[in-house]
Amino acid sequence: MNHPRSVVMLCAMAAALFVTGIYAGELGQELAVPHRLRDGDEYRISKRRLIEYGRELFQAKWTSAEGAGRPLTKGNGLPMSDPGDPLTFPRAFNRISGPDSNSCAGCHNEPVSGGAGDIVANVFVLANRFDFATFDSEDMTPTRGTRDERGTPTKLQTIGNSRHTIGMFGSGYIEMLARQITADLQDIRNGVAPGGGRALISKGISFGVLRRRADGTWDTSRVEGLAPDSLSSADAQHPPSLIIRPFHQAGNVISLRQFTNNAFNQHHGMQSTERFGMYTDPDGDGVINELNRADITAVTLFQATLPVPGRRIPRFGFIRNAIANGEAKFAAIGCAGCHIPSLPLDKHGWIFTEPSPYNPVGNASAADTQVLSIDLTGYELPGPHLKPVDGIVSVAAFTDFKLHVITSGPGDPNREALNMNVEATSKAFFGGNSSFLTRRLWGAGNQGPYFHHGQFTTLREAIVAHSGEALAARLAFQALDERSQGSIIEFLKSLRVLSADTQELVDEPDGDDRER
């Protein structure tokens, strides 16, 4: 057992007497996961046991005894601006800027553990820059040049953006598709000579055109759908990475491992040794080695091997016909241009390897640790999984892995806009966001609410909120007759996370199923 505890507690255990099958020093301890793996155990135990251990960690309700909380660090891992006012009780837990949850499953639980979450589980991104964020008017930031009738500077809330919890079902296939697209784009990039340019196309998806100037520097002005971090280029010797970032609403995270390391620190105040170092206590809570490499690997593999969403289609009747009609209409009005119904995963891409070769610094990489692999199509995994046909696994996630502008601008209430009246150096930070990763629609039927903010309770509300690049498709939907619109909704409702006790991708209940 490798309990992440303070040195004092470890010494106490060593001197404890053995009583009734346990050490006296362990009596009264309150640990969510009392029996922990050591680094290296992830390569010695079975994959099934490792995934089950990952499930246990994902569902654990972490306690301060094992390191939950981060008194002296922000959610992004940086030290607090004011270490003299640490995040200890009653400031230890904060729904806005975090730590904001005891458990991964506390937010990812719809319809079952690993899924999305109700709006009550939304995360306030960017709020982790605050030492402690509230909705108290005294915590608001004065706006530049704006005063009330008495000449007092007015204030606006600059807490952060509220984002809906994403569902993790099928995420192993999503990461592997992202890796393959990244590899394709980088191969194309490597073939661009000074003075030339090439179209960036992978799996039929266009990411625009990458050009190279005569002096060898890179022009990314015509590249589409990639995060800014994937386009930055220092000089001719350091080309843009073109890495696909398939996780988070705004496509900010490359891999499940990075997602896991980020979330444990931000939401639970649990620091991993691979990011914060061993035998250190960066958050000042008196606990070291809170999560080791084996822990992060296990949670990553648990998420990677979650079942894929499937379809629920009645065996006969009115609704079955409506679903078929709605799927055809969905494509006809242009929705499938971004929500691509299926993408091919080839070259044995269904063999998930961990860690990712594209992991950023602060996350384990294939260069510094042993690589684990697992077949995502394996029969031993619970729930429905995809199978290769003629060397290809078709991933019906309904996405194109691209960022799209889906709002109409600053006046659109769906655009994330914070305090625009700030100094010029901060405008990029406070300017809000209108570009979001094309939502994966598989599982949409039972993983609401909808849109990046989760404020729409119906699929119809989310559809008619589309603007920007999606405006034409939204107008085409609104131009349809009521029956056709209803059929599209029934089609989207059929895309569901299915029961873990089935291996089939299509659930066909008897009857018309009108009461779904």
C-alpha cells in the first residue's frame, strides 16, 4: 500500500502496534481509497484490475486526509497571489473557483458515472486565476471609464465562464482519432517547402491551408479550426504543432491524461507527482505524493475504455420512421457538415496507447515512462464497443474536431463575454469566446442539458441558438415544416448512452416507444 500521507503520519504508522488485523495507527483514518497502487504496479496487474482501480479513483470522494484541497495554489497550479490568506476553512471549498468537488463522478454522472452532468455541475473556467472567487460585489473589478451618477467607478463581475460538463463515453476512440488527424496534419506540414503551401486535410476534414514564406517562417492565417496554441510558431525551425485538442468545450486539452491531471488539481485540490514532483507539498496542505503515476494512468484508462454511445430505435412504428426521416433531414440541411456522422479510425488506431505521444510538459510522455496499450474493441470491456470492419473502425461521434464560431458576435447571449472595459493588455483574456469544438452528438439523447453553457434544456433550443458559421444550417432547420423539425429532434434523441449490460450498439425496444 502506498498511502499519500504526511511524513509524520508515515512515521506514526511505522511505530504502530498490530491490532485485530490492522495497524493501530490506521484506526479512525478517513480515506476515500485506503489501498493504493505504487508506481510500477500499473504494469504488473491485469488491465481489467487497473481499469477497475481507475473507476474506484474516479468515483472516490476525496478527503483532506489524503490531500483534497489546495490552500496555497490556484486551479492552474500556480502559487496563490496572497499566500497570507490561504484557502483553508471556511474558504477551503468554493463552488466557483474551486476546489469545487469531492469526486470526478460528482459532475460526470449522467446517465451514469463517466457521463456529462446537470447544470449544477458546470465548471467556471478561468475562475482558477482567482485565489478565491465569489459573487460578492466587493470582489468585482472596476470597469475602465464607467462611472455611476455619483462619479463612482462601476463594477462588473469577472468570475469566469460557465461550461457544461462534457461526457467521457467513447473518449478513447476520440483521443485516438485526434492523434491520427494530428499525425496527418504534421506529415503535410513537414512537406511544405519555403515559398509553398499545402491544404491541411485529414479523414476528409479540411483545416484550411498552411503556407511557408520564402524565409522559412510560417503563415497560419488560412488555417481553420485549430486552437491558437496549435498554431503558434517561434521561428522557421519551430513550425506550428497543429495538434488536435479534442477535450473541453473550447478544445483546450490534448489527451485524457492531461484532462485528468488538470481536473484533479483544479476541482479536488489533488496534485499528481508527474506534474508537481515527488516528496513535495506545493499546495501546502501537509500531504505529499497525493496522486502517483499509477493513479493517473488508471483513471486515464478507465475513461478511455468507457463504452461508446449507441442508438435507441424502436423496432417498428411511428417513431422509428421519424428517426430515419430525421437523420436524412439532418444531413440535407447541412448539420452533418460539422457534425460528421462517422469518421474512420484505421492503422490499428483502436489500440489505445498510454501515455499519448503529444502530451505537453507536466504530463507523463512515452519518452519518460513505459507505454501501456489496450484494445478498445476488446470483448472483455463492459458495455458496447466498436469493432473493425476491413481494417477500419467507424466512429459515429458526429463531430469534425474543429473549433467553429457559433455565435453572432458580442451581442449574442451565447457568446462568452466578460469585462470588455479593461486595459488593452487584458482584452484578449476578458474578451470572451465564441469558438467552440463541434459537439460530439453521440449520447446527446440522454446527456443534456445542451450547448457549451448547458443552459438549454431541449435540443430544439440548442439548434435555434446556432449562429456564426452554423447560421445557414439553423435557418434551414427553421424553414422546415413542423413534422420535419420534429423528426430531426427524434433522431437526436435516439443517440444515447446505452446500458452497460449490452454489447449491442443499437437498442431496439419492442413497440412504438412513444413515451421515450
